Amino acid sequence: MSINFEGQVAIVTGAGNGLGRSHALALAERGAKVVVNDLGGARDGTGASSDAAMEVVGLIEAAGGEAFAHGANVAKFDEVQDMVAQAMDKWGRVDILINNAGILRDKSFAKMDLADFQLVMDVHLMGSVNCTKAVWDIMREQNYGRIVMTTSSSGMYGNFGQSNYGAAKMAVLGFMNTLVLEGGKNNIHVNALAPTAGTRMTEDLMPPEVLGMLTAESVTAGALILCDKKAPTRTILCAGAGGYAVASIYETDGIFMGKEDQNPDSIVAKWDEVSDNSNQQALESGGKQTEKFLMKAMAALNA
């Protein structure tokens, strides 16, 4: 196996079922020691049980690997800190973090209770923040880390009834973009996985014959690339049913308008030029947009 994780320690959140379970088993198969995190709740976040996580640990140990289970609620930083401390006490390092834990509270925005919006944000966004914060200094000190956010097409493109989930899944991309800039000097690569799989999160949305194509293992194949020593950074890898693609946010080249034309009527009159995507680019940071606009302004002054 060209991609292997011998001597490395991985934390996978939400690893008792579905994608997380698949990720944890695959990492262990390729040599990683794995922290199998799972609160053990239902897909709406209610309840708790260690049974699923312990089953995954049992499978890893039966195959000759090393693992332990931890029931931290990723939305609670003190519980996440305890999980990471146990990993450090047992194995002395953390190389990989896959932020996979998630819940659903789907309803149209008009009918959605704000408490359900907040809870989904807490688990998906703050759960990713809490887990990343707990390992960040460890990875900086060891000058190595691979972090995977789990995003979604619902965040990038929208999906009816998922304003809370979509907002959280887009937010983790903004989180990723800045971590890439801050962690690069310490060899911390941060990427995002946008999965489509037949899990308990999607079992009610698709017919059985379609779910059979959307295997968790096909998504995990992509996830492991993002955990590898040669992983890219700031990449959104989309995976599902054996299909793999990269998503990016692009910005058109745009136009410059002199002071006398900086009004909505003049801008609308040139809307075709504003939205022309022939020279669009994926910008490296927020400052690159400012730089682009200033360069256009300076070029106009010197014309």
C-alpha cells in the first residue's frame, strides 16, 4: 500500500457509524492507531451510547490494530480536551483529525425552530472548531498535521430544508481557508471532504437501489488521500458512488469604474463585464481580492 499511516495517530469523530466508521477502519487497516469518537446519539443528536464505537474498536483490535473509544460530545470543548489528552497519554502524538461528526434537524427555514439551527451549527461548526483547537498546538509543535473538514454540497450549492446544515457546512470551508494560511509553516495541511454516501443521514432521501451505489467506502478512499503525507492543502474533494471531483470558489476578473461611475446604474449597465467568467480565478486569500481591485484602480490612474 503506497498510502499508509504506520506510526501515526488519528482521531475520527462520529466514527461509530456510517462514514466515520468507514474512515476509522480504513485508517487502522493502513497502520494508524485510531481514536474512535462517537457520542452514540441518534441522527438528530438525541441520546448517547458507546456500543457503536466499541464495536468499531473491537473490529480494529481483532485485525491486529490499536484503538480506543471516546464518547466526547464534540460541541463541548472540555470533553474534546479529555479525548485528546487520553490520546496523548496513550500514544504521545496526534497526526490526523477527521471532523466527521454531524447531526440533522431538517425543516424549511419558515418552520425551523432557532434552537434546531443553533444545535446543528454547534455540532458541525463548533464541533470542528473544538476538535481542531484541541489538536492545533500539538500539530504545530510536532510540525506535522493533517486535518479534514467534512463539508457538503448542501453548503456549497444549497438544499431545500437544510438552511442550518448548509450554513454550517459552508462555514467549515471558511474555517479551513484561514487554517491553511496559519498552519502552512508547520506542515499542517487542511482540506475538506464533500461526501455523498448512503448512511443513516441519507437513508430516507434515496431509494435502496441508489443507496447501494453510494457506499461509505468509496468516500473513504478520497478521505485517506487528504490524510496522507503527500496530501494537498485547501482542497475540497467531492466523493460519491465512485465519482471524484474538486470544487473551488472562483471570482471573475471584474471591472474598474472611475469615481463618477461608482453608482448602481453604471455598474448594472456593465453587468455582463462584471460577471464575465473568462478570466476567473480561485484567490489564495482575502487580501488577494483587495490587491486585484487596487491594481485595477492604479492602472486606471496611470492610463
